[in-house]
Amino acid sequence: MKRSMTLGLATLGTLIFWALNLPLPFLFGPMTACLIAALAHAPMSGFGQISVAARTILGVAVGASITPSLFAELPKMAASIMLIPFFIILIALIGVPFFRKFWGFDDKTAFYAAMPGGLQDMIIFGTEAGADPRTLSLIHGTRVLIIVTLAPLFLTVFYDAELTNPIGQPVSDLPVNELLLMVLAAFVGWKGGERIGLFGASILGPMILTAALSLGDFIHARPPREAILAAQFFIGCGIGVKFVGVTWTELRRVVAAGVAYVVILAILAAGFTAVVTTLGLGQPLETFLAFAPGGQAEMTVLAIVSGADLGFVITHHLTRIVLVIIGAPIAAGLILRWSKPRD
């Protein structure tokens, strides 16, 4: 019943955004409807594995964009990619004290709340380290919500992006054999990635397999338009549903902390974007999306609809996420050791 309620509200939100000709109706429609319903304490629930499966579509979309020409461009990206570690370190140096001293979070929760990694990964790693999973869920949910909401505004106002780039061909226009290969890459990459413990398996697994098929000249297009719209729909639902059950106390303390932190992240991202574009290391539109501290799936959608170079944007986000994922458990171990009472 809760999932039926969520589906109905999300569909209504999509139809309203479509009727009013608002941007990205399949993303913002369900996200807005589910967010409003969540804050009104409506009985809702996420879609579980269906939502995870929807993310595989974006993994396939990214993988299909990995072509030999992308590898030729990698040396040109090297300089801006090398700035990613400094971006992460600066975020940690500012973010962790921000959550500890201003909002009273414990060490472990402050660390995982500050890290701009994958939403699910930070919650899982943080919970294992002893952080508060509810706080992490709300902080990162707030981060993604605000970035996804404001990024299109910045794209249209400051970068003259139309957000009307074709997201894919209709399913009827794609060869059946390529569609079957995409489905196979999505499922095998997702489940195979989970089996071997690959972080972000639902996106990275399909991306790796599809990239191999693209480089092998077996796939020549992104997933069909209908599939990418479905992915947007379930991603929008997932963002809104993150706020189910939020209390007034959590709004005043945790969500407010998340909103304030997004301002800090935005300033840092803007600074690095300015450096990269001033030095001529990247184009303004791609650089903005590459350093925007949103979720990988959400930034993939915005890169597609804005017509940005998907390879440039995703390469930078993958670098950030890999570094955070690898470094987070090590840093958490140090925090745990330092925070133990000394005899």
C-alpha cells in the first residue's frame, strides 16, 4: 500500500510538471511530489530493488559513452582530474569541524556527513563505523536534493544550457540485438558487481560491461529514451522518499545543517570550477557539472539533458567517488583510534 501511494503521488507529480511544461518532469515531478508528501507524513515507501535496477540504466548510458575517442581525451583531462584530491581534502578539513563544532555531531557522523561520496556508500560505511545512519541519510539526502534542484537553474542562467538535449532514441529505432546486449550488461554488471563487492555496483558494473561492448564496436547508442525517463522517475522518487518520517527536531538540526553545508560545498565547487576554466583545463559547462557535489546518477542525468561531454563529467565524478570510497574506511579507522579514551 505504501509503494502504491508513492507510485500514485510520483505519477501525479510527473503529470503536473508535464502539463505545466516545467523542466525535467520525469525527475522533478516525482521528486517534488514525494518530498511534499514525505514532509506531510504521508505513508510512503521506496521501491527497493526496482529503484536500484533503474540506476543500471544510467550505468549503461555512461558505458555507451566510453569510446576510443574518450581515451584520446584523457591526457587533456589529467590536469583537472589531479585537482580532485585537493578538492576532497579541502572539503574534509572544512566539513568535519563544521559538523562537530557548529552542529554537535560526533566524530564519525561528522566525518561521513562531510564526505562527498556516494549517498548509499557513505551511509553504509558510516553505520559500520558507528555513525548515526539516520543523520547521514538526511544530510546526504539534503545535499543531493538541493544540488539537483539548483543545478538546472545555474545551467540555464549562467551557462545558457537549454536542458533539451535528446536523451536517447526511441526504443523502436534501436537494433534489437543492441537492446538485448544493454539489458544483459545491465543485469550481469549489477549482480556480478554485487557478488564481487564492487562499490556502486548498480552503476559501475553495467558501466564497465557496456564500455567493453562499446569499445568492441557492439553497442553504438545510449539506452532508449523510455528507459532513461524511467530511470529519472525512480531517482526522483528516491530523493523525495529519503525524507519520510522526518521530525521537526530533525528539520531544525539535521536538515538545517545539511542546507548550510551545501552552501559551503557550493562555494568550494565554484572556486575549483573557476580555477579549471580560467586555466583552460575544461569547458565551463562540463567543469561545473564535474565539480558539482551531487550524486553520480543525478549528475549523469543533468549531463545528458544539457548536452555536456558525458565522458568528462563522469570521469571526474568517478575519480572523486573512488578516492572517497578508498579513503573513507582508512580515515574512519584513524578517527576511531584517536577517539578512544586513553588510560
